Amino acid sequence: MTDDLPLHVDTLGRPPGEGETFVLLHGYGASSFSWRTWTPTLATRGHVVLVDLKGFGRAPRPDDDRYGPFDQAELVHRLVVERDLRDVTLVGHSLGGGVALITALRLLDGDPGRLRSLVIVAGAAYLQRMPPFVALARRPRLSGTLLRLLGPRFVVREVLRSCVYDVTTVTREQVEGYAAPLRTPHAARGLIRTALHIVPTDLEALAARYREIAVPTLLLWGRYDRVVPLAIGRRLVRAMPNADLVVLEACGHVPAEERPRASIRVLEVFLDGRPTLR
């Protein structure tokens, strides 16, 4: 727990206030481990804040039902304000992308000067087909039993294989890095509670506000994303007034894992304010 919030936070790079501030939010079932290919680059530019969202990674898993995207965004917003983070670039992948969009709106409503830019990587933003592994987690008894019987390593390997474009790119390091937190007590609680509340009841009202986010925004998608389809990114870029969509070829749902060099290059071009690569 950090700052009395049910999050786990690590920091890298420069001290707060020296350079840019990057707040990184992972996807469903993941942790800050998912940013390991990007953090060395970001750490040279400023202060990096790696967040394990409530219920995931090394964060607490309290026995309540406040695991929805708005609940997570409230915690991230409080973290930014309580630590007085400024010149912030919110970076979110998948579920974390949806949390980043909501957090951005909260910051713009209360203290717009804190937010510098957004990076949304295959971010959840609109109503879509539920990914099979999330749909399964919405069946608590079955998913909990399968996790115990099959083991975290098997489950993680199969989920990763369903997410990437090329299954041969899934490594033992990846599998073990994502599986390790699932061996902790109450690991299934975070997966199940988040899955049950993953779609906000007022999603249409939220989506109508995306046009209010006018800070520079990078939308990064894999051409063959089967979890959050590219159509979501195309819809989002039309809604946001200062967004640019970059699509990586030979890539599925996890660009930082599948195309680390290409995705870092796109990220640096965006952060430098240069015309976005296509």
C-alpha cells in the first residue's frame, strides 16, 4: 500500500520535478512488469511512476467491490494530487488505457495544469466484445478453480499466446513475470472483482467526454489486436481533438512486448514533439 492507497508504486529515473513525469498504468491481469522495455528510456527523460493497480501485481486486494475503471482512476488521481506530480504524461495499456482516459478527465476538471500529455496503448475506451479471459473471470467459481488446478504459469502462457501476433515471441521470462503475482494470497480476487466491474455503467456518457481531452495524445495499436481491436483506436482518434494514431505491423495487443524497439521509437518521437511516425 502507498500513501494510504491500495496501490503499489515504484519510482525510477530523476527526482520529482526534474524533467517530465510519467505515470504508467498496466492492463488487466498484469502489473508494472509489462513496462520493463520502456522504463529505461523514460527514466532518462524524467520521473517514472510505476503503478500496480488495486488488485494486481504487488498491490493490495481488499475484499470490496470497488475495482471498476472509475474506482481505479480515483486512486490514480489521488496519487497524482497527493504526491503533487506535475508535467504528467499518463501512459496506459488496455484496461490501464481506459483508466488513464478517466484520470485525464478528472485532472482536467480539477487542475488541468498538471497534465502534459497522454499515451494510450491499445486502450479500452468503448463497448466491445469481452476478451475470453475476462469473460471467464466473470464466472468466479470456474475461474478460481481453473487457476488453482492449471496453475498461474499455464494460464498466463495461454493468455499471452492469445494476445500476441506471433506466439513464438512469448518467452519464459514473460510468463514467469506475469505469473509470479498470481501465486500470492487472494490473487483471484483482483482478477474476478475487476472482471465483474470492468464495464462502467455510464460508458456512453464517459465516451462523449473524450473530445474534451485536448492535450497531445499518442494512440498506439497493433494491427492484429484481438483483445482491444484496432477499430477502437480508429474511433478514439476521431473523437479526440489532438490525438494521433500509430499502428504497428506484425503486432497484437502488447506492443511494448512484441515490438519493443519500434514502439519505443514511436514513443520518443511523440515525446519530442516531432511528427508522429507512421
